[in-house]
Amino acid sequence: MQREVLIIGGGMAGLACARTLSEEGVPFQLLEASDRVGGRLKTDTDGVFRYDRGFQVHFTAYPNAARLIDTEDLNPGAFLPGALITQGGAPLLVDQGRTPKKLIQTALSPLLGIADKLAVLRWTASLKGKNTTNLFAQVDRSALEDLSERFSQDFIDRFAIPFFAGVFLDRSLEVSANRLQWVWKMLSEGDTILPEDGIEGVTKALAKGITQGSIRPHAQVDTITRAGGKWQVHLRSSETIEAEVVVIATDVVTASRLTKDSFDTEMFGSTCLYFEAPEEPLAEPYLVLNGMKRPGLVNHVAPLTKVQPGYRLAAGRGALVSVNMLGVPDESDEALAEFAKEEIAPWLPKTQVAEWQFLRSYRIPNAQLAHRPGYAKRQPKMVYDDAGLLLAGEYVQNSSIDGAIESGVRAAKRALERL
Ligand SMILES: Cc1cc2nc3c(=O)[nH]c(=O)nc-3n(C[C@H](O)[C@H](O)[C@H](O)COP(=O)(O)OP(=O)(O)OC[C@H]3O[C@@H](n4cnc5c(N)ncnc54)[C@H](O)[C@@H]3O)c2cc1C
């Protein structure tokens, strides 16, 4: 069998590539190893609730996603911009102050000093003036170094570490400063949302418009070779498919294996525990962050049905809450659930946390790339071989929904040029 373009992998990158080729009318096939497309954006259901495979949010300010996905199609539920941060007891509010009331609440909050609050406003305004290209072209360094020049140590300990740990899944802030600034820009220039269908709603919206019959699930690629002026893609099932152009849109570890190259594969993991609470634990849809200097297990708590009622499928059931930890602990689910409830109880004094029922967990060892300072210069290039072997995925752009989508669109445009 022969195809003009073969896409390997149906995550955000592979789907964005497929969507762009579909719009251009180019014949292609997308080979996906698992039962369905979406990659790391999948949502399971049991008829009672929706469970994302790991806590994940979508930013409406993502520029590449916005070109392909209409946010309104997602029926979004939004977090309030900011967070509740606990130092051990009832959490304090840090809101980005988009309304006068919130601005005053944040100005009066004892959590951060006035100098830091003003520095946040200056920093946010300075990022507004930068586009993504010039932001990533800046000389890079660690986020910790960058933030230390702008803010007090107190701000870093109380806010930056717990907040950005939730984003980068690491508390060291040794992530690239450019990357952290980009995330802050996205956060402050739009809403942080959950689709009505769960995070897989983003997958469904991106897959809309892809040529029917072009996606093949349960098709795992083992090797790629070149013979007779064509690429030959060999599947685990022993089938071989020939193509003019091949786009490797898998995770970075598989891409390294398929190219026999050594890409930077350092990743951080996370663990997500779901609980049913008899009632909503918070009056407003904020994320609750662990701002203690010596945190225990829990990094952040998300009141999912408060943010997005679509996560509840069965009428008359309680609230769905996700409790998120960094890394993948060895303890059993039951032990983790008990530790978590004990840790959270003082944060939510008006809620009977002891009554929360543990529902299920997801342990994800390879959730996000580490993106150390200067990572953008070390990333593999999209054109891996001039003869038509292209790379797409977060590992050629940045570890996010938007980075993966951007890489897929760029690969599709390059494939079109070649054909
Ligand atoms: C817990 C968690 C939280 C996150 N939080 C956020 C967040 O809040 N916001 C955000 O923007 N991003 C977040 N991310 C990151 C974001 O999900 C990823 O950057 C993005 O989904 C990566 O997409 P991708 O297409 O590059 O790769 P993937 O999603 O890994 O897709 C690769 C696809 O290739 C397939 N594949 C692999 N090997 C083969 C093979 N041999 N043959 C055929 N197919 C193969 C896989 O099955 C998969 O479908 C989070 C990720 C996780 C896991």
C-alpha cells in the first residue's frame, strides 16, 4: 500500500497535522498505536463522572489552538484567574484582579507584599508587548534566577513555587525562564478552562474536519526504513506501508527510537486522585495550591464540577474533586487517598474532607518535558531528513497543547511544500 503522507501518532501534534492536510485535500493516513486518538488528552467515564487522565487545563489564549479550535465549541467552564494558597491552614486568595472587587481583594490579601503585587502587574504588562517568537528568542536562564530578580524570596516561596509546580510538575523552578514567561503570558491573556466533555473535548474539536477514514487506531509503528526512493513504515502487525513523506508525531521516547537518535527525554510525572465529595468544597472555582515550605504529598486540588458541571454525568451525585501530586509515589491508592485527605482537611475547614469517597487514580510517569534553560536550542529540527522525514510533537516545540498543535501544523505545511 502507498500513501503520500503518513503521520505516526494521533496526539495533538498528529491531529493538527492531519487537520491541516485534510483542509488542503492531501491524501494521508494517521497511524495511532492505541485504541483512539488524543495522546495525553483523554477522558474516561463511568456513567457518573468524567475523569481526565491526569489534571490538565486548556488556555483560551493559546494562539495556535485558537486557529483550529473555536473555544465556544468546547462549552467551556473557567477557573477564576488566580488561586487559593494554603500555608497549612485555610487558604488565602491571590487573584489576577480582572474585576475591581478581585483587584481590591488581592491588594488587601496579606499573602504577598505590595512591592511584589506591583511587580506582578509590571511583569504581566511587559509580557503583553512580546509575541511568542521574540519571547522564545530571548537569552534563556533558569526561571528561579529570573523570578529572583523580579520578586522577593517570600513571593517565590509562597506563590511562585506552588503555582508553577502545578504547571511544570516540579518545584525546583529550574525550568527555562522563557518557557515560564510564555505560560504566564497565556494565563494572564485568556481564561483557563475545562471543556464540557472533559479535556478530551479539545481532542474532539481538533479532530473535527479530518478526512473520514484516514485515522487508523491499533496501528503501532515499529521501524522506518528507506528503499527505492520511498519511506517504508513497518507496523508491529508485520504490514509495511510506503509513503513520500513521513511525519513522526509520537512522544519523544518513541521518536528517539524510530529515528535511532538521542533526543532529550527528561520528563516529570504526576499522579491524580479523584474523589466524590458530598458537596462542593469551595464557593468559587479556584485552584487550591499547597504553599507550605515543606509540602507533603499534595500539590494542588481542583474543584472540577464547580469549574465545569459537565464532569458530572449522573444527576444527584456529589462534587468531583481532583487531588494532584508531583511524581509517581510508590504507595497504594488507598494509602495515598488517606494521606491526601489528612493533608487537605485543614485547608478546607468548612468541608468534611473525611467524608470524601476515593474513586480512582491515574499515575503518569511521563507527563511533561523538563525543558531546562536553553532547551529550545537543543531540540531536534522539524525537518529530520531532507528526503521527507519530518518531526512533530511537543519535543520539537514546547510541552503543551499549543506547542504540540503548532508543531503539527508546521510539519503539514512542510509536507505540502515537498509534495
Ligand atoms: C498530566 C498532564 C498534565 C498536563 N497539563 C497540561 C496543561 O495543563 N496544559 C497544556 O497545554 N499541556 C499540558 N500537558 C502537556 C500536553 O498534554 C502535551 O504537551 C501534549 O498533549 C503532547 O502532544 P503530542 O501530540 O506531542 O504527544 P502525545 O500526546 O504523547 O501523542 C503521541 C501519540 O503517538 C502515539 N504513538 C506513540 N508511539 C507510537 C507508535 N509506535 N506508533 C503509532 N503511534 C504511536 C501515542 O499513542 C499518542 O497518541 C499535560 C500533560 C499531562 C500528561
